[in-house]
Amino acid sequence: MPFYHQLGKIPHKRHTVFKKADGSHHYEQLFGTEGFSGMSSLLYHLERPTQVSNIGKSYSVEPKVAVGKNMTSRMLKGWDVPPADDFLDARVILLTNNDVNVGVAAPRKSLTDYFYKNADSDEVLFVHKGTGTLRTLVGNIDFEYGDYLVIPRGMIYQINFDTEDNRLLVIESSSPVYTPKRYRNYFGQLLEHSPFCERDIRRPQNLETHDEKGEFLIKIKKEGTIHEITYATHPFDVVGWDGYNYPYAFSAHDFEPITGRVHQPPPVHQTFEANNFVICTFAPRLYDYHPEAIPAPYNHSNIDSDEVLYYVDGDFMSRAHVEKGFFSVHPAGIPHGPHPGTMEKSIGKKGTEELAVMIDTFKPLKITEAALKIDSEDYWKSWIEK
């Protein structure tokens, strides 16, 4: 996020001596992105953050592509992906390209037996079901239904769930995830026309500082491979930090929809952006207020982007037979729009309680083998008049 945050104890000046009470030194670490030109934070550790004591096994978690060149509109039943105990085993990637992985997870157990670091991607975890705490080396964030958890690449974390009934939408970005440029001024401040502001961003609190030596397993994802590496000191040994690079939470319930007299285009719902894709929030909102407005979205051509809509809650006005956890996938190159009859039914309606997350990609998405297992095979026929 492009604004400053600080937790714990830090020295007055960066890159200077910072001693412990016993006279020994703390160890400074620059946690940055895009070399030395992106957002960064300075972390101060009790021990050197470089002490690898063992290198274990490695194994691939790359998604297996079934359809590399997709021109079929699809409906995927995301909640048909079965739960799994382990946090990483529960992740199932359904759609992929070089810019983004999109999938789901239904982890039953908290991630406590090891630590996780995604060195490939920024992660956006949308909490569809469940509550708990994201625990990181720079502090903790409580989460609940409707929260986006934005976790920058390289962040070491664990996650505690309050129950075993959890559902996550998982988005992995190969480039940094930012707030949209058009919502920010030259200095990075969110502007008055933005549908959310800095007050809505929940930053890390309750910094844990563990002064422990032993064996601490970190599973690191790099180039689609999990590497199991053991460190000799606890990863959460940070006594203080400051900067701009850290995880945060934003609730979809805090997104303030932009509405108008006639139907507004999808970019008004944009919430995040990355290289070659955007994430949008379709939040409960009043419909268009022109006396002859058609609230249902007009038919539009997906010429330059694949459109993925993940259905969270509410009555989905433009789609027939949609349930929680479904994905609609509309590939670039063909138009799509409301199902037969839904346009007519929308006329005169005053508002909607629907909640959905949209991912628009500007490079084609590939369909994985896991996605085909939950595909509603005849969705592409659903626009035919009966």
C-alpha cells in the first residue's frame, strides 16, 4: 500500500546501530519489491534472518493445464472442490496464465505446523466463509467474511481459523497488487472519488516477537515449486519495522459503489490492479435511477480480456441458476450478457444485495484439469431462447 506504517521499536535513523538491552545488536532487513525501486519496509530482527539449518524436499505445485486455448464460456462450481486439512493442500488452481492464478481453497485446519512464503506472487485471499487471524512476521490481522487479505510476495505467514468450515477465493499475482491509479493522487493518497479510502484499510497490529532457537520449517513457493527449508531461529523475531510494504485487509462491505442514472460500466467496480489484470468488487448497491433505466448489464464484447466472475452472495440478477462459489468464465473474442429474460425482469428494480468478485485478465486464461472436474458442461448454451 502506498502509505506509511510503523510497529514496534525502531532506531531513530535507518542503517545505524540498534542495540538490545544486553548490548548486542539487532539485525536490519530490507523487505522490498521490484529491486530497490518498489515499496519496501525495514525490519529489525533479534537474530540474523539468514540462518538456514536444513534444506529438505522440493515438489511441484504447478497447475495442470487441460485447455490451453479456451473459447468456451464456462460455469465452474467452486464449492464442489472438496475441503482438505492442510492450508496448501486445500489450494486448487482453476484458471492460470503468466500473470495470475485463480483458484479456491477450503482448508479445515489452521496453518500452525510450518510457515509459508510465496516468493512467486503477491496473494489476494478473499474470505468467502470463516473467521480467524492472519499471523505474519510484521504483525497480525483479524479477518472475517467479505475480507480481502492482500499479502505481498516474500511475506512469511501462518493463518489461524476459528472453525473447520472455511472457503477462500485465491488469487496469485506475478506482479505487485496495487490500488487503481485513477483513485490515487501524485503522492499515492486515495482521492475523493475513490470507492474506498485509507480508513478502510486494516493494517497489521499486535506484533509477535519470538526469541526462540530450534527448527522452524518454512515452505517457500518459487517457480511453481514448494521448497521445504528449515531455519535455526523463529521467523517471527521482528521487534519493530516501518515502511510501505506489508499485508493488509480490506472488506468488500466497505466498498462504496459508484452508481448513475444509467448502467455504469464494470471499471467503476475496480478495487485492485496488477500487471495485465484487475480485481473488481460488485457490492450491494442502488440501481440506476433514470426512469427508463435497464439495471441489467448490456451485452458487451470481450475482445481484449477474459472475464471471470466469482459469485459470493445475494440474488444474481443477470444470471440464471447461479449459486455461491460459482465462477462464470467468459473468454476474450466473443460477446456475453444477461441470460434470456433477466434484462426484462431487472427493469424497475431499485437495488441489489448481490456480492461478487470479478477478475478481468488482458491475456487469455488456461483451464486446468481441476476446473474441468467442476465444469457445468452446458453453460455455453444458456443464452439460447427456449
